[in-house]
Amino acid sequence: MAESKYNRTVEELQSLASMFWPPELSQREADLSIIPKLLETQDQFISILSTSFPDLDSLFKAVELTNLTPNLFLKHIVVLADFGGEQLMRLNSRFNDFFPTRELNYVLDGSLQSYTFAALPIEGTLNNGRLGISGKKLLQKRAFDDLFKDVATILIYGNASVNETTADLLAKCELGVYLGKPDELSKFIKQRYIWVSRITGGAQANRLGQLAQDFVKEYLERNLALKGVEVTRNGELPGITDRESDAPAKFDIVVSTKEKYVGVEVSFQVTTNSTIERKANSAKARFDQVDKAGYKSAYVVDGAGNLMQRISATRTLCNHSHCIVAFSKSELEVLSDFIREYFKGNDI
């Protein structure tokens, strides 16, 4: 491919790169991440559950008298039970398989207890959003309504169900064993949160990767200043396919008019990650197709994981792209210039 001011070497990218997450992305991620809030309120959560209550209604009323919102209380329980969105949906759609009598019969301290469900199953989808325990909804306080109580009861006592099949399906819903037992409760929760912190590391990196893509898209939308241009996420270029599947190739961002298309891939990794390896594996085949079709391919590549630990993959992207830039506002303006020139018909 022809050399131009928009082609960079790895060394040039290194000199221009942010290397570590810039404040704009770190703040966005912090606004979305719930783990810091859970850790911040962990001791208060433990204190509430360390008290012995005659029944769960008394527990729920005690929570409402504190500044720990029911949403946050339920989120703690969901995380401790490792009960994610897909499991919540399955619980609701297969509710009659879990609880054929619409009751949870469970054993507590050798005594048989029974809870009758008031809201479950619900119409539609049961997920984190419906419960108000995801993203910004987590900060929008809601009362302990029947749905909250139903879900909380399952997550606290599900493992103690007298129905062995139900107990197996709800194996990690074991918090009820530790209620009113401060030492055992604290040990259980803190050990579980060590595990949670490990598994959320990858999720955090993935969230930041998505945020980087969103940031680039928003920057282009604001700054291109071209009429009739669309900027979309996870888009396609007409006729461009993946080498292995022959399915339409997906690009993180597509900038297009009716005739011209630019596929933009974004990779920002502070730690080593295989994402850029996957992008590098398809880079040449994509570039050949894109170039032949008269379109353009571009990359935004940054982060120490890419530019210090995955240099070979980054070099492949440099060699098979029409434009490659680092992640900063000045570098994204270079990408914007490249796109403007292409759409205006300049030879680049």
C-alpha cells in the first residue's frame, strides 16, 4: 500500500499513545461500575445480616431503615449467589419447574419453613434492569416490593430447598445459612468477594474496551462536520466478508455515505489481551477486500498491552490499514481529517 501521512509505524504510535486509560474513559467506567459501590457498602451489608431476625419481612424492614437502598442490598445478594441476568431470565421462564407449588419450602436450623411467592413469575423478562440493579438504576431507590422479596428469598434460601432438583439448580444461593452468625457471615462474604473481584477484572477491561469504541464514535459524530454521513457501531461494509466464515465482516465503527465507507476498528488494552491478535489475524484479508472495493480501513490502537506486549500484532495492523492512530483527541482529529479527505475525493 502507498505510504501517506496517515500510516504510522509501531514506534510512532508508541510516541503518540496514551498507554494507560485516559481520565475520560476511567471516569465513564467508574460511573458504570458497581463493584466499588458494593465494596464500599460491604461492612454495612454484613452488619445488617449479622442480626438475627424472626423472618425475612423483618430483615427487609430493617434494610429500609438504613441508608443502604433495597436495590443495593439485592445487588449484594445477586453477586454473592453468582446469579446473573441469564439465570434470572431462566428462573422466570422456567418458574413452574423450579417451584411447581409456587412455594419455596426450605430447611432453616433444622426447622421446615415455607415462603409463598407473591409476584413471580412475571410477564416479560426478569433481568437486572427490571429489578433496578444495573447501571444508573442502582442509585434509583425503590421499595421492597413483592418482586424484590420473591427474588431475595430465592437467592438467600434457594440452596436449602427440600426439593433436591431446585437446591442443585440454586447451589450458590446459600447466604441464609450464615444469617445472624457474624463471624461465619463475614468470612463467607469476604471470601466470595475476593473471587468476585477476580472475575470482574476481565469484565472491567471489556467494559473499558466498549467505552473506547463509544468514545471514538461520539467524537466522529461531533467533529466530522460532513452532511449525509452516518456513523454506526458494529456495522458492515458492502461485500466485505470474514475470511473464515464468509459472513459479512463486522467493524467496530462504520462511517459511510451512500457510496463511500470507512471501517474503523478500536483496540485499547492496558494489560495483555487477545483482542488485538484476532484483529491482526483478519487484517490483511480485510484490507485487501476493502482496498479493492475502493473503501478505507482504519484503526485506533493504544494501551501498553498492545504497544508494549503485542507489538507484532500491532505492526500487522500498521502494515494493513489506510490509517492508524493512537487514542487521544489530537489523534482522533487525525482520523477525522483522513475520513474528511476520503469523502471529499482527495487522493490519500
